[in-house]
Amino acid sequence: MQHFWVVGTDTDVGKTVVTTLLMCHLQRQGLNVTPYKPVQTGEVYENGYGYYYDTTMYEKHSLQKLTQEHINSYSFKEAASPHFAAQLEGQHINVETLLQRIQLLQESYDVLICEGAGGLFVPFDARNGTTLLDVIVSSKLPVVLVTRTTLGTINHTLLTMEALKSRKIDVLGIVFNGDKGSMMEQDNIQTILQYHPVPYAIIPQLQDFTQLLNHSVTHTTLFERLFPYESSIN
């Protein structure tokens, strides 16, 4: 089966939303799927309880029981770049540990979905300059790129695509997240696809996460590229 990364043009672009959405769609096909967030930062406190948004979303909406040690390797309290958040806790991120876990999960699941942190050049280990992009290259896995539809997305998306292409990383497709259907947004999407005619899916701006999970992407060109067999039987 296809294992891949979900990466974004920036932070808060919707990587966790897309990761969770794809996880649920694939689990409904009877596949054994795990999401994996190698590094997450920014502990959230509500009513005296602390949690991390990304992995909590996975666990809350997964149709299969997830194994805690399989969905995350490093969690840091400060909402900051991974390298700095780690420094604040007197730690550093061991990239080899992440790569070994990714290899193990590929062997253990039908589908592994790795979710990035921030954009491609977010530092993981400032001592040697290792970024998320370096980890992706070493993992030898393709990516799905999540981007916005609003003003500025053309530049951010094309720059990200150039960085991926220059390192010979296979881009499986693009998810345009949060579309409101305006003429400008439609032109932004078409312009990006003119430069990079890859499979894609468009996710509209929805009121809540429940609505989002009910939004199907199984008949999009992106899903057909990821899982042609599953797409053909739906």
C-alpha cells in the first residue's frame, strides 16, 4: 500500500485535518492505518487538563484503536519551532529515531500517514541544521501537500513545490483547504495547477470537524492517485 507524508506550506494550514480525514476514509475501506506525528509542540490546557491537538484529533476520530507510541515520538509543551521547543526542555530531536520508527510503522501497517510540523524548512535539530525536509528526503516517502486557497497561496505553494521537486520528492497531489468558493480562490487554484498539474482535492470551509469528516474525497483525482484500487470500488 501507499505510505506518505502530509506536509503544509505553513503552520495552521490544515495538515492535521487532512491527515485525520484521509485516515478515516482509508479505515472505512478496511485498511489498517496509523497516523504518525514525529514531533508536535504546543500543549493545550482546558479545564485543568493538558493535551496535544494533533494526536488527540487522531485518537478522537480514528475508527480503529491507535497505539500511543505509534502516533508520536516527541511532544514539547511550548508552541514553537520543534528545535527551540526541545531546547527549552533540555532535549534534542534524534532524527535517526524518527527514521527508524517510520520504517517500523511501514512494516506494521497497510498505510502510514506521517504528518509534518509547520513548513518544510522547520528545524528539527539546530546543531546540524536538520530540517523536516531532510527527514522527508531520508524517509524516501512521497508527500501530499496541504495549502490554503486565500491571498498569498500561489507564492507559498509554488515555493514549496519547487523545494520538493528540487530534492526529487514525489508529490502525490495537493489539497486545497478551506475554500469559500470565491472567484479569486478559484483562480488561485487553477493558477497553481497550471504550474504543477498534479492530482488534487478541494476541501470547502466547513463549520465544524464533524462536517469535515463527512466530506468525501474518495472520488477526487488525489484519492485516485493515492489508492487506485479503493477508488475504483467506491
